[in-house]
Amino acid sequence: MGQKQKQVLQSDPDNETSKRRRVAFTGIGYEDVGVEAKDCIRIFLVSSKEEFEGPESFVIHPVDLNSYFDNDGKIFGYEGLKINIWISSISFYAYADIVFESLSDRGKGVTDLHEALQSIFAETLVKSKDEFLQKYLADNNFVRTNISNGEVLKNKAFKQADSDASNVEVVRLVAGNMPTGQLYCHIIPLVLLLVDGSSPIDVTDPQWELYVMVQKKTDQQGEIQCLLLGFTAVYRFYHYRGNSRLRLGQILVLPPYQHKGYGRFLLEVLNDVAISENVYDLTVEEPLDNFQHVRSCIDTQRLLGFEPIQHLVTKAVTFLKGGRLSKKTHSPRLTPPPSDVEEVRKILKITKTQFLKCWEVLIYIGLNPTNKYMDNFVSVISERVKYDILGKDSGTSGKQLIEIPCEVNPEASFVMFKSGAGEDIITAQLDDNQTNQEEQLQKLVQDRVKEIQLIAKKVTSQLESSEVAVK
């Protein structure tokens, strides 16, 4: 047999059809097992032609590419398929280079790659490589133009080890207008690729606000260029008596700029907005673990400087240092009084659920040295976890699951309700076996203690660094 000829698939569907006709005979005789999208697609974030052509382009690692392709993420009909996608960090247009050795329908059809990529990138997918390089990698005005009418909320100088200090600012944009909609439509593909379970917001709804974080630099011609580092989308709900509540729906710091303090800065700005505008509170919609960690670090540090609750922390710490709780018949949960929970919400705009998470970190920090009192601390965490999962007295309060016969959908044959005082409860599915329940509860307690220790370590480290900087 002769050597297979390499072919390049353009974005034009007609061109794809003609290629399919030319090589259809190559699939006779063996089954097409397909290839997973994640195994043949690479995505790069680039800001110049040099990065586009160079081997050191920044590689993006999507959370899930297979979900954009039918048949459980499998691509059929291609041999030797390789797809390289470049996304401009200047204008957020994308270009896809699709290369394969042969194409044929071997019984499972031929995957429409153009349609699949369009479902991710929509109108930002560019067909021409030359157009992408000459226009969309050089459009330095895209971000600056679309944020020009926004409200600058805060700026900060960031000093990085590998570069000079740069000015970073956060600009607030309100949805419902062309510039905000255009900017968001360009960055939503990255959100879909990098944030698990994400979906686009309604850019026509003026209740949505975008908080865009940009880095400003002056180029060789003396013009100010804006590089987008990240953003967050926040929905403004109406609250009783003309007030409002803010709910954070999406947040993303672009991969090249992560772990440099930019995400923390973005959250600090949101906290400032919530306080200065006296909203009811600032909530977060389904926070992922890494985001929740950063959020808890920030809120714990804020609470450490919040004088109205310091006597409560001292009182809880003193109690835990007073004796072994294992000798007592019942370990307390040591939750703060409702009046103080309300004070934190009113002044710092921290929700009850979030405050109670940070409350445990505050107690842990106050127990220094913690090793001496660790057994008591774990007992309190264990009591709280059991209360949240099982309810008071192992099921007389809290959220409960009741099975309801259902012939239509057996998997949906239950109802969940909340009884008791109506506290915020953390739920988890536990095994019916008593021994397994105890093991699962113990695992939840261990995980929570580790989480508290990590947050406490980071918060105390940041406080020590700040004190050294002041001195």
C-alpha cells in the first residue's frame, strides 16, 4: 500500500463533504472505535504571532471536552486526527487547525467537527489562519473599547517576580448593552472550557453585572493597552424595602494569571462593593472547592479584625482549653449566638453559612498551640457534622429524606424537607449500615479538619507576612 496522504479539514462543511466522498472506501473491513475528544484536541492561549508559532505556547487544560461531542465524547470517521486550537488572549477569537490522515464512514457516521467546535466558540471561531494572525492577534483595542464606559472601582499595583510592577484595575460593566454583551460573548467559551458545570448568563438582563479585571500597560507607541486577566459575573437581586442582594454566578482568572493574587483581589473588590452599597449580603452560587478555599481565607482574615465577635472567639477557645470533652456526656457545637451572626451579615455582608465555616477556623487559630487541644477541637467538629447530616438527636431536626412510592420515576421517589429551627444544613448521603455511617461521618470530620488547618495556615502566614512588611 502507498503512504497515506495527510489532509487538512477546513471549517467549511461543503469542503468536509467532498473529502468524505473521496476517501469513503478506506473504511471497509474494520470497525471504527472512535477517538475521545480529549485525546486529540489541544488548546493554546496566545497573545502574539511568536507565541502562535512557538513551542512554548500556554496550554489550556479543559475540565471536559468530551461533553461537546455526541456518542460519549467519541469522534468517529477519522484516522490520525489532531486538532490544535489557538485562542487570542487579546481579542478572544479562536482558530482551529484540524489535521487527519483519512476520513470515512465505517458504520458509525462521521462526526461533524465544525458543528462541535461551533457549540463551544460560536461566532468567535475564525476560519482563516491569516485573518486570525493579522487581525485577531493584533486587535489591542478590543478589551479597552468594550470597557471604556465601565465604572473603575479599584486599582492596585502588582509586583511579580518575573516582571515589573503593573497596574491592575477592576471595572464594573452592566449587562443589557452592546459592549458588555460583546465582551462576555467572547470570554464565555473559556468559562465553558475551564469551569465545571458552567453555562452562559443572559447578557440582555441588566440585573447582571460584570466585574472585569484588566492589566494596563503602555506600549512602545505610548498607547495604553488593556489585558484581561479575569472577571466575575454577579446578579443583583431585589431585596425587601428597596435593598438588593448580590449573588456571584461565575468567576474566572485566566490560567496564565492564576495563583498570583488576582482572584483574591477580585473577591476583595466585591466585598468592598457589598459593604459600600449596603446590600443585604453577598452569596455564591455553587462554589467549587478551590474558590471556596480562597473565599474562606479572605473572610476569616476579615473576621479576625472584626471586634464585635472577638469575645465570642475567646470564650469558645477558653472552653476548649478547660478540660477533655471526651469525659463529658455531650460535646457542644459552640456556634455563635444568632444576634452575632446577624451582626456579621449586617456589617461584613457575610452569609450565615459562610460565617459558620469561618467560625471554626477562628477557633482553631485561637487554640494555639493547637496540638494540645486537638482532641477537643475534633470533638466539636464531629458534633457539628453529625448535627448537620443527621439533625439534632440523630434525626429529629434538620433536613430529612423521606421515601415516597412513585411508579413514574423510581429514582425520584423521595422528598426533602427542613424541620426544626431552620438552620443552614449540610447534607450528605450515608449508607444505611450503622457501621458504614460511622466510618463515613468520621471521614467527613477528617476532611473538614484538614480543610480548616489549610485555611488557618494560609491566613496566619499572610498575617505574619503583613506584619513583617509593616516593620
